[in-house]
Amino acid sequence: MKLIESPVKITHTTYLQDWYETNTKHYSGEIISYKNGMFISIDNKHCYYTDLVKEFRDLYISLVLAISGTKLSKTKVKQLLGQWKSDRITLPSREQLLSLLNNKIPILVGGVHNYRKDDPRSKGKEYTHSHFYVYNTHHYLPSDPKELRDIEDKIERHLSRYIKAPTHKRFQGIIKVKPVMDNVSPLQLYDYLQSPITNPLEENLINYIASNRHLPSIQYPLTTIYSTQKF
């Protein structure tokens, strides 16, 4: 396992922990909106960083299929890996990103966290799990709460193969799909995604995903994925 050489600032806040990791329910009666992005967490089983990252492209393809019905080829999906020893997130240019948004293409940023050492899911090893921020999914989601809940369930079903559990039939609570609380407009997205580089102590979802707080000595690179074709 590679380690980054320079120290990384880690943010630990009750706000981030309570909402992004603990809260698994939507507020009753509230109209849910994914305009600020979608947060997906998967409690993967018996996986290391390399096990998870090699399937991020496939996971993106499964997500797009769930929300839009479009089957993407791997050759049409771009994956940008962050660096271990410098910038842990790599993005398309600001202009490219705006073009993707204009074409209603979802942009995914994936990160990896270790479980706590005393967490039964760690099994006494350095097992990891994954978190994803996805922007631009709202174009494909219904506004009706019941229909939206059905799509959220569909996303969970499509992503269940990435749990790596012995069976994929019992995945409720293992995969969490929630709207993002941070206010992020299309024109703000590039700077928002740059937060781990430009403002690592800011309280936002991207910095939460970037911070491997249960094993601070290892800070994993982030992965950026998007489609190169319209759908």
C-alpha cells in the first residue's frame, strides 16, 4: 500500500459525521431534490482500496443505467485518477466540465475510507468502503416522491453487485442514496470539487469523502468519472 509523503489536513466535525454517515432517512413530507448532487455510500465487504477503485467505472455505468436506461460502453466512460503524492483529485478543465453539465452528463467523484479498527466490518484488517458524490443526476429523476423512491430503490439494486457480500439479496441499509445538502450550482461545481486541494478544512461533502479519518496515515486519491457521449 502506497502512502502519501506530505501531511494532509483532516477535518473532523459532528456536522459531517452526523449527516453524511449516520443519517439514513429522508425527512418526512419534504420534497427531495438532487440538484445539489447525489451522495451514495456502500458498506463494502472484505475489500481493499485497489479492489474498489477498479470497479468504479462499472459502478458509474450501472448508475447511469438505473437512472436513465442508457447502457454505456466502457470505452465511452472516462476515468481520471488523483495522485498519491500531490493533488488527490484530477478534474477535466473548467470548460470541459461546463460542457458535460450542459449535455446533462452525470459527473461522479469516488473516494475510499477505512473502517474503524474496532468496527466488526474491518475484521482486524484494513478493509475499506466507498463513498460517491454524483452531480447532474437530477435531469433523470422524477419529482413525484413515490416515483423518486422507486428510482432510489432501483439504484440500490443496480449497485448491489459492488457490495462484495456473499449474497446481493440483502442490501438494504448497506447502500445509502441521499440528496446532498451543500449548495452547488453548475458554475460553482468546479471550485467545489477542488475543495480537497484549495480548502481542505471547509465543511462540505467532497472534503468528507476525501478524508480517511479512521486511518489518517493513508489518504487515498479520489477518482473522477464521466461519460464522453451524450445520452
